[in-house]
Amino acid sequence: MAVRHSLPSPQQGVVTRGKTPVLAALAIVEFIGPCRFSHFDENGYPVGKAVRLPLIQIAATSIDQTANTRDMIRGMLSNSPAEVEYDLEIGKERVQFRSGRPGRIEPVTSSSRGLEGARPTFCLGDETHHWVPSNGGVSVFEVLDRNVRKTAGAGSRFVESTNAHNPNEDSVAQRTYEAYLKRPNGRLLYDCVEADSDEIDLKDLGAVELGLRQAYGDSRWVDIPGLLEAIQDPRTTQAQAYRFYLNKIQESSDAWMAKPVYDGLLSNVDPIKPGDQISIGFDGSLYSDSTAIVGCRLRDGKLFLIHLDEQPDPKFSKSAADWQVDTLLVDRKMREAFATYRVMWIFADPSYWQNVVGTWALDFKEKDPEGRDIVFEFSPQRATQMTKAIERMHTAAHLAEDICHDGNPDLARHVANAVTYEVPQGTLIRKESKRSKKRIDAAIAAVLAYEARAEAIADGRMKVRRRARLRTY
């Protein structure tokens, strides 16, 4: 069973509730309630029975992701008649019987031992639009799905809840939705409440409000005016508005930075000059894609492209298949930048370039007048730090504060090519597809450069030159 609700719109006469409380209630019923069919009574009504060996698994890609459902279960059971009647031991992570009777409610993740081969009677997965191949979510689902299928004849089942998925992420929610479309009359139950209209003009406040009321149904506690304001916030992307507020799948790739927004940051005044204090972002490749070095001036956040080496299009170059990055040229351009400007901080992705980045770190520290560290590794694969860096630059650009650029067309092209996708930690950027020839390395380097600027300023490395003033007494 899969449920896609922003907040569910229940049938008439049913108490209003949210996704996570519904999952928690189902888990409790599966644990101690008469949740399996037993027989029909003398009046023809079905009678239920409890599961003899209940094993309820709350699944996620990390233990933290199970906290919402676990806390809801603990809250429902604590100090309730069920706690005494069933002699329950309600722990922080596990609910079980004090008597030692077999059965428990427990969280499981991709790192859980014994995940394969368990015999769960009920599995639940919350927010499966975040379960993607990169965080192990798909693997967790595949194992749990196999386990449940082995005992499906005895009534074992799996339930998911999710927001509208991103069709570019290959998440568990996406796979479930596509499986339902292929066999809508199969054993997979799929329930979805969303805005009725396929296309909603997000600038049409009346249409957006109608869509919100359709998606949230009779969830009367929802602040519709507040959601309207959130959708109109320039930091809310179109895909986020559709997926997380209107509960609709956004079919097209969502651009990270709208062209009008980026173009509006162009600054032709006060060009970058030798001796300016700058930070640098570096994102490199070797045999495909591209390698970029981007600078960012500390005092005004002005971005500029220092060097770009990218694989030519095979349609226009016979040597494209044999192309590789000129590592010596990249090294020379980085050293020239260090000699030309006052480089305060460098964030470099070390992937494939560990030795080169290590050499820069030693050499530039030795040449720094104060002997400070200049080069720091920053891996875009570390989602927590990368989402924060992306959000910093994205917010600054949409507010048009403390950021600008010199109009370099290659940097603009790479920024325009970047599309967003969500992970539990926030929003990341990538190419529109793995096979896409639209490069984004300069955009990644720009994010690193802008983040390096923030670190340099926080570290007190920005020196403000003040003009001498003549004072008379």
C-alpha cells in the first residue's frame, strides 16, 4: 500500500489526521490489535485476531529518519490503557513486551544487521520520496520487500507514505508509483490526494489557493495563507511548490537558478583587478565532463571564471573520445591566480585530484605571508555541507544581496544547466541526467567559491583598505 498525501483528506466522518500519525496508529494496531482475519460471527460480521509473533519494522535510510514515527508511537502508547493491559516496555527505540513474549516494534536502516532474512509482519516507510539509490534507500526497500513477500500469505504487508516524488531521482516512491500505473488493478493499493488541475499558474493566487485547499482537504489546522506566502517566496522553486505544497509530481527538471535571476546579478562596474582579495572554488575531472576554477571577490561576492577545461562535443570534434583534462594547464592556472590575486581561501573537490590539491595546500601555505592554511578539501558528495553551501548562494542570488558576477557566458551556461534534486539534508544540484552533455562543473565551483568567501570572512581574513584622511586641528 502506498499513500501520497501532503496531509490526508479523510473520508467524511473520519477524524482528520496526518501521514505520520496514521502510520503510527497502524503500527500499534499491527502490534497488539486484532489486525488479521479470523472468522465471521453469527451475524456475518468479520472477526479479527492478533498476530502471534508481531514484528513491526519502521524503515528508513538512517536512524534519525525513523524518529518522527517512533516518537509518535511512543506518545500514543505512553500512559495509555494499552501500556498496562499489554504490559509494554516502551523504550526510546524499541517497544516490546515486559514478559519476554516474542514481538517488538523496532527501527531498521541500511546498516541494520540481520535486515536480510527477517520475517516482519508489518513494515512501514515514511517519506519514501527521500529513499534514493545514493543513500541506500532503494536497497533497504528491496530487502524489506523480499522479506514481506515471503510471509505475505500469512498477512504480512508494507505501507509507504510520501510527498510527490521528483521524477529524476529514481526514488522508492517513484518506483511504487510507476508500478501502480503499470498494474492499476493489481494488489498494490495507491491512494493520493492532490490539487485537481494539471497546470497551475503559481502567480495566480486564486488558482493556487484552490489547489492548496484541494490538496489539504479538511485538514483545517493548515495555514493556507501562510502556504500561499511560502509559494510566492522567490526562494521556493516551482518544483518545490508543486511537490511539497500542491502534492503534484513535477514532470520537468527544475532549474536551480532561473535565468532572469542570474542575469540580474550582472555587474559591469568595478571589474576584478590584480591584488583583489578573493576566494576560489575548484571542481575537477580527468577524462570526461569538465574542470573549472571560479573566483569570488571577498568584498562584494563577485564571481568570475578563472579557468574552464571541458570535453568538446563529439558532434563537432573527432578528438572528443580521446579527450582528457590538461592537468598541467589546470595547475598553472591555479598558481597564476594565486600569484595575481590575494587568495584567502580555496575550497577544492579532491576527487581524482588528491595529489594536486595536496601540493597546492603545502605550496600556498608556505607562500602565504602569515603562514595560514589556504587550501581546504570540500567534497560535493558530502550532502550536509553541500546543501548548506548551495542554499547560501541560492538565497543570496534570489535576494540579490552580496553577490554578483562579471557576465562570463561559460559560467552562466553551467549555472543554467544545473537542476535540483532533494535529499534528506536539503537540495543538491546535478546535471539533468547522467548522460547529459550539459556541464555544471563551473556552477559547482562557483558554489564552492562563494562558500569559501563566507569562511574567509568568518575567519577574519578580509582586510578593508581605508583611504587616508587629512585631519586638521
